[in-house]
Amino acid sequence: MNDKAMGWCLVIAVCTGGWLVQNGARDITPPVPSADQSFASGPLGSAAAAADPLPPSAPQRLRIPYIDVDTPLMGLGLARDGSLEVPPAAERNLAGWYRGGPAPGASGTAVVAGHVDNARGPAVFYGLGALHKGNRIEISRRDGRTAVFTIDAIEVYEAEEFPDDRVYGSRGRAELRVITCGGGFSRKGGYRGNVVAYAHLTGVR
């Protein structure tokens, strides 16, 4: 799953960024996480007590109040080349979760991802890099429960340095990764990396 999920991020990097190219790119690139939001600066978010994992149930909607994200979630499978399918690029407010892995709130590391932009402008996770440790992510599930996650860190990686095990590995509790493209941007090749928000389950409503 690690290599396949990483491949999906690279597909997004190739397919997006047209809006930035049309508008001169560099002065309007998405926010980049600051160094004090990384794991290296201290585990502010991870200090929040972990809640017990929930039984598996498909997610339906994701909210990140701090950056005004409120998006439906579609299930994502694998494409023929083994990479993860992507949400339709034309849908600017749509994210997806990898249904071949844990459901958000269940034990293990759930993966949610979406576009940072499309040819018309910013998309669902354009502001992901502006998050802070301690911000919350809420996911409404089919069973009527809302899984509440607390952000532990936000990090950015160049594609060739993407740490598969760190991002996708299980930590023995219910965790969440929210991923989009980011990092450096080139007019020729698009985004050169990914922004990753790390979070763990801290409550249920």
C-alpha cells in the first residue's frame, strides 16, 4: 500500500498546478507548513489522550474548521497501474479515502487525500499547509458517529524523500493522514512534493 499510495500523490503532482502556471505560480503557491509544526519541534498534538478505536464504518464527510474545509468523501480504489485512484479533478470540493485500508476512526492508519488545486483555482486541501498542531479534524461516519482527530504535526516532503513507513505505518491506535500536493513548484513539472497532516483519534460524538 505504501508504494501505491505514494504513486497516487505523484499522479496528482503531474495533473495539477495549471492554475498556478496561468497566474505566475510562485507568489500564489499554497501555504507551506512552518518548521514549528513538524514533529521535530515537539509533540504538542500527540500529547492529547488517544480515544479507543471504533468499529469500522465508512466515512461520509470531513471537516477541518480551522481552514474552512467541509467536504464529502468518496471511496478510492486502485487504478490499473497500481496507483490510487484520484477524486475527479473538476470537483474542487471533494476528497477521497483509501477504502482498501482502515476506515477513519478504526484501528490503524486511515488515509484521506485530495487535490490542492485544479485549472480553475484552489481545491479542497489548498490550505492544508496552514494547519497547526492541536487543530481538529472531524469525520462523519455511516454509523452516525463523528470521529474527532487532533493534529500531531504537519510536514512537507519532496517526492523522492517521501517517508512511506512514517506516513502509512500503524502506531497501534486510530490515526489519520490527510495528504495533498505541495512543496516546491515548477512550471514544467508541477508540484514536487506533498503536504501531510498527521492526526490521531481523540474523541467521538
